[in-house]
Amino acid sequence: MKRAVLRPGTILLGLIALAMLSIGSTLTYSTMLRERVVYSSAVIVSVDLGIYSDAGCNNTLTSIDWGLLYPGSNKTKVIYTRNEGTVNIVLFIEATNWNPETASNHIALSSNYKMQVVKPNQILEIALTIQVASSVGELRSFNFNIRIASAEAT
């Protein structure tokens, strides 16, 4: 008489077959779930700029009143910018939306900002200067926007 040799797993397969017969002919099984966890982290980059009328950055600046200007004159106003983002930035300053459009032929805006990098939370004092040409033609009043944009420094 030969002896049956049972290999590891043979009993398990026999029990599974027996369980299937007792349940019926429906085969139900679950797959083995394998998972891996990958650690992930990030820093949200923000390029935010605050513009203020005071060195303590308490008063948000929304407009500048240049007052009375005379042909051939210059006037300077100081503003304060603060990098309120998380990365180093550079600024871009320009005059836009002149009203009347011809005002830009007689008036110019300049600043002492020279493309220096502004670090997070750094406050930068910027002098904005308006120069009026010696001849302004029929120009008596004007307005314009000062656009101060920021971009991540590379």
C-alpha cells in the first residue's frame, strides 16, 4: 500500500474545495491587497505683495495724491512694499491707463527700484518720482495707475 505524501498547501486546497462543495458551485474569493505608502510633502509657493504708505506696513496704500504740479517740476512720494509670499521676488513698476492718454507725452513716472531681489517678509522702501515736462500743452489735470507687479525671482 502506498502512502499519500502531503505537500504544504495540499490540506489547504482540500479544505477550500470542501468549503466550495458545501456552499455550492459558486466560487467567491478575495484578492490579496498589497499597498505601499509613499510619504509626500510640499510647500505652497505664493507670490504676494503688500503696498503700504508707512514703514511699519500698517496702512495699505490704495492711491497717491501728487497735489499741485508745475511744468518742469518733479515730485517724489515714498511707498513701502513687503514681500508677503514664501519665495524671493522681483518687482515691476509701470504707469498705465493714462487719462487723458496724451498725459504720458508730458509726464513720466520713475522709481529708485533697481530689480533687487525682495526676500519673504522683507520691507522695501521705494521712492516714486513724477517728472513734468517744461511744456505740457493744454494738459491741466490727469490721472493714471501705478502698476506694481511681482514675480518669483529666478
